[in-house]
Amino acid sequence: MNLPRSSGVQLHPTSLPSGRLGPEAYAWVDWLAEAGQTWWQTLPLGPPDRHGSPYMAKSAFAAWPGLLEKPDAPVSRAEAQAFRTANADWIDGWLPFGSLEDQVRFEREWTALRTYAAERGVRLIGDVPIYVAAGSADQAAHPELFQDGAVAGVPPDAFTDKGQLWGNPLYDWPAMRRDGYRWWTARFRRVFGQFDLARIDHFRAFCAYWAVPADAEYALEGGWKRGPGRAPFDAARAELGELAVIAEDLGVITPPVDRLRESLGFPGMAVLQFGFTPSERDTPHVPENTTEDRVVYTGTHDHDTIRGWYDALDAERRGMVDATLERYGISEPEPHWALIALAYALPARIAMVQAQDVLGLGSEARMNMPGSTERAWKWRLDAIPSRALARRLREVTQASGRSR
């Protein structure tokens, strides 16, 4: 996939001051354009769970009406019928869970916002959770496509020594293969009807996934199972054409996962916060190892803000950061701006920062803490960032050759 050398900012719509797709969403697009950014990346747009997690949405297709600026706007019968026809491959499965009029309203507001952004040179990156939520509309409509007796999770990692027990239903990949991966093709059609580029969360599960017995207390009781490989993507490509995908290849990544991603031509990810561990110097997250076929992030929604992360470093790792900045000729006095400049200076085709990082906020502004629901998904801007911050980010963007 041929991506321009560019940059952007990650901010979920719920983190706008109003949390909705109203005037502040348009003001945010204006700010991104003034800051010289090409991309606005969001989290999934589906109806979140009771904790607010968009990664446990009630539907892989439906959008959350809580984002609507005008939730009571009238919907004509013709509009509703046109939407139902265009989304026939999933809408009937959603209707027992939600309102047809609310999708229609979301489609109207999102399309208008996306058009406004495109006119100003700002494109949208979405996020596709690998799994659906237990009890979701997807599982209810297609129980034959999901396994019994096992749920999703990941083995012990940097976030927890017991692994993460997600609890999502696992796909019955042989059943999906017999069906020609129609559910995945429908899902990609929906995603690329809303976004210009999409991050596939937990991409490594297409190679091998961690299956945990449904009655297990911890994810570490699970084991690896073979995934479907490239078949779902090939099925979707046959119908939809090339897929503009970023592969989220974080966690336990093996050579087969790299080969799968490379064979599909998808860029992977590099995260600066993973690049300064003394014992792990051969990863793509180390700045000197980052290549063009990556999208580099200061951090993601699951990470601390870059300032909070830097402030918590021990002396050895902080020394590694400072030495790296010196090698790249970066002398910004504020560490968060220095690390933004570092991310933008790397060869990765796209560089992404969190809005919290541009604002220089600490750990109190973290979006999520994996394995915990306390304070998760609640961070919100007080106001759209200043024009002075837009100019400063634009300067970094221009200096790194990422201007639109």
C-alpha cells in the first residue's frame, strides 16, 4: 500500500468537549488542517459497553447514537428504506438491538463531517476490533460463526503477568471459510464506507490466536490456535478491491505474523514507548529500527501519554531517550515535544500522536488502562487546542517533510 509521508492526531469523538459530532467536531477538523495534519484517527464508533469501551461494542457494524449532535432529527421513510437496502447484509441483525432511524441519523452526520474533512485535506482513520462482544448483535444473528467453550484473550505481556482475559466469543474459522468469509467482507465494506484507512486491532490473531477455556479464571490458562491466515482479506479484496489497512502487530509477534502482514502489503506499527527497553533492541519500535512500512505512534489509546510515560522513566531508560534525541539532532526543551519531533523524524510513512501529547498532558489524561475499568474511556478535551499549538505542530510537520 502506497501511503504518503504524512502525520495525524488520534482523538475519539467522545473526547471532544461535547462528546458529539457537532460544531466542535468541525472545529477539530479545522484545527487539524491548520496544524498541517493529514489524518484524524478515531477509536471504533460502535455502541460501547457499560464501561464505555468501544472495543466491546454491541455491533461490529452499527454506530453509537450517543455521538449524534441531533438525536431527534426527522428521518423520512425514503431515507430509512435507502439505508436498509444499502446495508442489507447486517441491518436486520441489528434491529432487535437498536433503531433504524438512529443509523440513518449517524450516517447523515458522519458523511457530512467526513466530506467537510476531505475538503480541508483531512482524511479519517478508523479502528476495527478483531472480535465482537459477547451477546452482541453479530453473535445473535450468526451463532454458527462462533465457537462454544472458549473465549478470547492474550497471554501474559507488558501490561499484566496473568494475561488479559477479554471474554469475547471466538470465531469458528472453518465455518467462516465454508461461508466464503462473507461476514468479514461485509464488515470491510462497512468500514471503508466510513473511513479512508483502518487499523485492524490484534492483527496477529489472523495468524494464531489465544483461546482461553470459557470457565478459566485467568487468560494464562489458554493456548495458541491457528488462525485463517490471509483468506478473509483475499475474499474481501476479490469483491471490494485493495484494502487500506494498518496491521496492529503489537504483543507477541512471530516471524509467521510478519510474513502474513508483508504478504498482504499492510504497514505495521511502531510505538515509541516500546523503543527504549535495554533488553529489547531488535524490535521495530526502536527508533533506529523503524522502517517505511510502519505507522509510528508516540502511544496508543492503551498507553500512557508521552509526557506521563517520560516522567515515569527510570534513569537508565531516560538516558536512552535523551541520547536518541541527541543523535537525531532534536533539542526541544519540553520532552513531549521532543518525542513528537522524534516520531515525525522517523522513516515511517505515517506518524501519529495522541491529542493528549500535543497538549503535554500527564498520566491523568490517559484514555485507557488495559485490565482496568477505572477512569477508562472518560478523558475529554476542555476546549479545542489553541491556534498556537496548531502552528507549533505544523512547524514540526513541515520540518519532517510530512506537510499535506
